[in-house]
Amino acid sequence: MAEPMHTEGVPTQPQTVVPDENLLNHGQWQRHDKFWYEDGSMVLRVQNLLYKIYIGIFTQLSPVLSEILSIPAQLAVGQLQEGTEAWPLFLAGFTIQEFDDFMAYLSPPGWKVTDASEQERMFTGLLKIADRWQISDARAYAITQLHLMPLLPSHRLELARMFTILEWVEPAVRTIFDGKLADLTSDDLDRIGYWVFVLLVKGKECMATELQRTASVAPKIDDHDWSCKKPDACAETFKRLWWEKVGRRLLHPVVPMKTFAIRWEVRTWKHADLNVACCDHMVQKMELKEIEFPDEKIIDGVVQAISNYYLAL
């Protein structure tokens, strides 16, 4: 059957259907005390409340909404039409609070809330609706505002999974790896999920193993500078300083050194048996990633695995 033709989102002919009796209003649902506009053009239902909205505003928000609202159905018998108070269009999957916040977002003067927890709730609800209905501007706005809030990394991973915000995965993983997995609460684990937690545990174990290797085994000076008169003493001094000034700090139980800071540490070394040019050459290799430390690759691998998992959901 050919699809009905439309002009500017206004249907030419409603579809004739017989609705479930549970979708009809027999007085069991109440009008919203704020978002019921008498001159509105369509009635929506969220849980047990009715909203009368301006359909033109909604259909301009996204193609998905335009499609949802542009073809009302009509009873096979009688004159009832979907989108009226007698037969409101039911919006499943949203709570009244979420839809109220969405309506407040659309209605001047918008939100006037300063409490952080209330803001988090509103932006999360807005993100949920904007993601479902593909309202790109509202989705970007909600993500930006949530990004600025001090959310727990486990919460960021949860939102990244729910709404495919892949740019949040790496900073959340890095924050979790900076701490101890044992410090994660049961709420954190519920948000993260079993499979992602397994990835974090494996990544953390690999990092601990590689960190011990990095701390214990200094990079070898393969090519000493021409000005180095005592290459054997220079290499031995570099190895000793590596353990004293890098290795021990990498393994510090409370405030371990980050591997990206190693080159800054090596650049400061001064010793009678250590050639400065040889030392600078090693720093240059680190900056050019000719000498790499595996923790960054491990983090990149964990981030990629989590991102691929979220994309596959």
C-alpha cells in the first residue's frame, strides 16, 4: 500500500484502526496542571498525566518526532481520533518527572534550578528524551552540561553506555585506574556492569605487571654521545639513577609517579659519571616514542574494548 502524502507534517487522512481499550480515556487520567495549553493541538499521555501541546513546536525538533506525531489514527467506529483527550497519544518509556523537565526545557524561561542533584536529574532526563527522539541540539546541550558536572567515573561510564557518549570512556577509565578497584562501591559496580568491570580488572593487572617491569629495568643507552668519555660508567649510572629516582617512585603505594613524567625527571639528572648529552638523547627518544611505556597502550586497549562493546549494544 502506498504511504499517505503529507504537506508540512500535516496528515491528509488519518489511519483507521481499532485501539486497545486501555488506550482510551474514561476519566482515569488527569490533565497536567501546568502543561495543558487550551489552544494546543495534540494531547499526549505520560503515565497517568495528560499534556496538551503545540504539535508544530514538537515536529520541528526532529524528523523522528515529526514522523511520530504527523499521522494520527482514527477509530474504525465513531469519531474519536488519536491525539485527543479521549484518545491521548501514549508516550512509553518516560516518567512524568522526565517529561515535565523536557517541557520546562522547551518552555520559556526554561529551567531555574541551582541544586546540583536536581540539575543532574534534569540534564539526564533531557538526554534520555533527546537521544530517543534524535533531537540533536538538546542532546548536545545535555551532554555538555553533564560533562561540566562532577560526576563519578562509574556514572560517566553508565551514561556513556546508555547514550553512546564514547568521548567519556577514556577519562573515566583513567580516573578509575588512578585509584584502587577495591575502592569501587556496589553502586559503582552496578553502573559499570560486569563485562566492563572484567576489562578494568584485566587492564589494571596488566598495568601493574608492566609497571614493575618498567620500574625494575632501565632503558638501555644504545648509542652514547661522541662527548661521552666513559660510556660504561655512564650506562651504569643511568641504570642506578633509574631505580633510585624513577623505579621507586613508579611503585610508590600512595602517590606513584606517572610514566609521562619520567622524561621530565630524567632531564634533571646531574652526575659526574652521567653524560648530559646521553641523558638528553634518552629524553628525546621518550618524546619521540622510540622508548615507550606500555601503560598507555594498555589504557588505549581497554578504552577501545569498552567503546566497541557500547557500540555493539
